[in-house]
Amino acid sequence: MAKNHVGERFGLLTVVEKAVVQSKHDKWHCVCDCGKTTISFGFTLRGGSSKSCGCIAANKSKERWKHPNIEMRQRQSEKSKTHGMSKHPAYQSWADMRQRCQKPNHKWYPSYGGRGIRVCDEWQSFEKFWLDMGATWFKGSQLGRTNNDLGYSKENCKWETAAEQQNNKSNNVIVNTPSGKMTMAAAARKYGLTSACLKYRMSVGYADADLFKPSQRKSK
């Protein structure tokens, strides 16, 4: 025999009497706090799925219609709080990396994005960048690349001291070669020279083919 729910409250519903309806499940007449009446199954009342005449869901829908951007702003706010590292030096390194590779109006874009240096897809997210690089970060470090002709990825990046970073910047100098423009490091490898040799030749006025002629010391 079904339990008598008359007088009991379930959410906003108050049971007033049993409904005389042909059904294998008990049904109950209920009055909602909003003033409307409804009939609910006993098992939905007891289980918690019947809490109102439907006005709760209707009101939520109206609020979303009146303020369609509320939920979006909430999700964006929650997302912005995900890592809580926006003031960490590593976050600035990540942001600078993306700007010089992806923003054509950035002052360093010609030396990075402009010559094909890209940020890998995974590192478009700071969380994934930090997951890969956080364990090796140290105070005062700067993000550098092992091979300056390749882009930014876990396999090609490391944290460096300021002195190491400054030394590696010489490899980013773009030079004109008989094979086209390339970094000084790439040109040195291609023509069997050292970066130091090329820098010296440029400083004393070597140009065009003379800049890349075989080293006399090597030929001897």
C-alpha cells in the first residue's frame, strides 16, 4: 500500500490529496508555492525529481534569456582563475613567446614569426606549457631554444640564465647567403664555417661570396 503523503512538503510542493487516477503508481495532487496546482507521481516526489509545478525550470530559462552572457562570463571568469599564475615570471615568458611569434605588429616578429618560428599547438595553453616546463624553471631564468632555427616546443626549449640567453641571441642574426636568407648559425653550418668566423668577417667588411668562402685555416 502506498504511503500517505497528504500534508507533506517536497521542495515547493505541498501534497493536498491523493489523485484518483488509473495507474499502477500512486499520484498526488500538490499545490506549488507559486500558487499553481499539479499532479505528481509518489516516486518522483520521494526521489526528489518533482520539486515544483515546473516554475523553477521556467524561471531559470527566463533568466538565461534575459541575460544570455551571464553563464559565458562566469565560465570565462572561472577559466581565468584556473592557474593563478598571471603574475609569475614564467607566465610573462609564455606570453612574450606567443606575441613575438604570432603578432605581426610585435617589434621582434620579423626575427621570429616572420621567419617561420612557431609555437606548438600544445603551448597555446599556459597550463600545458607549465606542465611541460614548470619542473625545470628557476628564478631569473629565461626561455630559450636548443636549435634557434626550430620553433617553441618541449623538445626544443629549456630555461637559461641571462648570460646563456644573450650568447644564443647571436644565432638569431639573419644574413644573406647565395642560398637565400638564413640565421648566422644555419649559414655557418651550411658553408662549413663557425659563427665566430662569420661575425669577424662581417665586422671587417667581407660581403657577398667572400663572406662564405672556405676558411683558409681549414684548407691548410
